Amino acid sequence: MKILLVHQNFPGQFLHLAPALVRRGHEVMALTDERNNRPAPVQVVRYKTPDANPVRGLARSYAEHAERGWLAARGCRALRDRHGYTPDLILGHSGWGETLFLREIWPEVRLLVYAELLYRTRGQDVGFDPEISPDSDEGRITALARSAHLIQGLVQADAGLTPTQYQAASFPPELRQKLTVIHDGIDTDIVCPNPEASLTLPNGQLLRAGDEVLSYVSRSLEPYRGFHRFMRALPAVMRARPQAQVVLIGGDGVSYGGKPPHAETWTAAMLAELDGQLDLSRIHFLGRVPYAQYLSLLQVARVHCYLTYPFVLSWSLTEALAAGCHVVASDTDPVRELVRDGQNGRLVPFFDAPALEKALIQGLAGDPEAPRLRAAARQTILDGYDLKRQSLPRLVEWVESFGPR
């Protein structure tokens, strides 16, 4: 088949799928934003980056995504009219609106979407953390407005793909029936325990597997991933474990939610709040780092902490489990799909500060159950989320099931 992959940040979730489809003999091309310069495993064509969005208020989100959808459609029209290109199948991420109008360019072509999550007004992130974002009519209505392009994207599609049952359940039943749940997959040959692992910190200190290291990873250090809850646990944890080193990976921007009201970044806000309570010589903010360095941290850590609102599940949790980490995580819906308390990790209520402190201290002190939990954590990924042996074959089979009519 001729397969067109559409993703503004390609390869994104299609990193492994694109070359796998090529190996199967398909002709694969990707359409992406003109400013995306990430290395790509297949031929790439680009559409014009949208201009700044002048629309304000509730319509802003739809206007922004519809504009991107129009520019993506215009790029596809050029492929059709100038180059005679017509795919047999389109698979695109629906999160940024790129797939919204592709049916009008190629009405007969099968259209599949990667449907990552539908914003909901209740039971997910909206109003979950009253300290940061109190439940309100305005918050719920804003979430509903932000869902318009996601609903339209899945309505337009023949079928959708989503990585977890929790994320599939965010869609209403009439749309959920279009979805197939297949996780993107973890390469367990690369992401694995390594007793020889080491990590050199910016100050020159060398950490080795087995050292008393507490790790925390998030694309951005922000409340959606429980950064504020983690930081507030550190004074008690560091007093109880005076040799522990705390290593955080993540940027100072905002991926979800908003900026703090009285500081430039959430890191600055939390350090100001906890001024005088932390031994900063033992807390290491690495920012965003190369993948190999991130993986070394997972392999070195004695305890890995993962906290999240009810929201999209982070790849870092699945990779931490695959690396055989002793995981202490928030007892929230997306996490419970992978982590079972006392079986392959430790779960604590998101807002229970003493429970989080106790679990982290116990893990750093040498939880006698840790070896069993670590082995079970890795087995969880081997059994259901392994890239080469499970996820990728299933993804390829799913795509190929939508061959030409």
C-alpha cells in the first residue's frame, strides 16, 4: 500500500511503526510541519506552519486546530494535483487538527487516527487538583470547547488507535467503538535493568546502580505530573535519608496546564516555597537530557517516583517499569492500569503527603520487597507492552487490516 502518516512532530508515536511498514513492503511517506526537523525514517513532505492565532475565548482552540488542518489539507492537495499522489491509507495523529479535512482531498481513501485522549469535564484532570485549578463552570466549559476538534477527527475517521484502556475510556461509547487499544510499545532489549549502569552528574559526582538515588522524570516539571507533590515530600525524605541523592529530569516549560502565578517556572515556585527546608547539594535538576542519560538514571535509581493527574500516561512510567525500577506512583486511574500496589510497585494517593513520604523513605532504605517488585515491574512490560514481540506486530496487523477496499 501507499501509506501517508500525518504528525506535526513526526515521527512521534510512529517512530517504530513507519520503518516496520516499509520493511513489510509498503510505500510510506510522512506529512509534517515545516518547522519539524527531527530525523525521519521515511520520506517527509511538509506543510506551512500556521500563523499566530488571533482568535480569543472559547473558539481559540478550534480555530487554531482547524487552521492547521486546512494547511495540512492544502499540502495534501498539492501532492494530489501537482504530483499525482493518492495514498491507499492515511494514519494521522488527531491531536492538532491535521486530519480534519483530509477526507475532502481524498474522499475514497481510508482514514485512521491516533486518538490520544478526549478532554472530559468530569473524572479526569479538570478540577482534580483544587490547589492548582479549582473545579469551575469555566474550567469545564473550556475543556469541552477544546474537545471539538478531537471529536470531529474521530467522527471523520474509519477507525482510531489509542495506547491504553484508560485513554480509550475518555471517549463516549458511540466513539469508543471505533477505537483499538494497542500501546506504542517499549523496546525491552534497550530499556532493561543494568547493574553496571552509572550516571555522572553536572558537579562531577558519579552515581552507580545500587546507590541511594531517587529519580523523578517528566517532560516538564509541573503539577500535572505531580511535581509540586514530589517536591513537598523531599524535606521529610531527605531528613530521613541523609545520604540520598535526588535527580530530576525535565524542562522548566509547561506541557499541560499553566504557569505558576507568582514565579517564572514551577521549579522556581517550589524552591521558593521550600526555601531553607532542602539540602540543595543533594538535589540535581538535569533539565532535558539525551535519551541515553535518561535511561542511565532509570537504571541507577533505587526508587523512581511517578505522579500524575488522571491524564495521558507518560512513556516514562512504562520505561521505568521495563528498566526494573522500584516504582512509587500515584494511585490514579491511568497508573492503575499498569501498576498494582504491592505486586509490581507501590501506589499512594496523589494528595496523601505522609503516604508518599513513607513509601519513598521505605524504598530508599531498602524495601525488602523491592527485588520482587522490580522483577514484576519488568515482567508487566514483557507480558503486555513489549515493542518487538507484541506492540509492533499488532500495530502493523491493525494498519494492514485497512487495506484497499
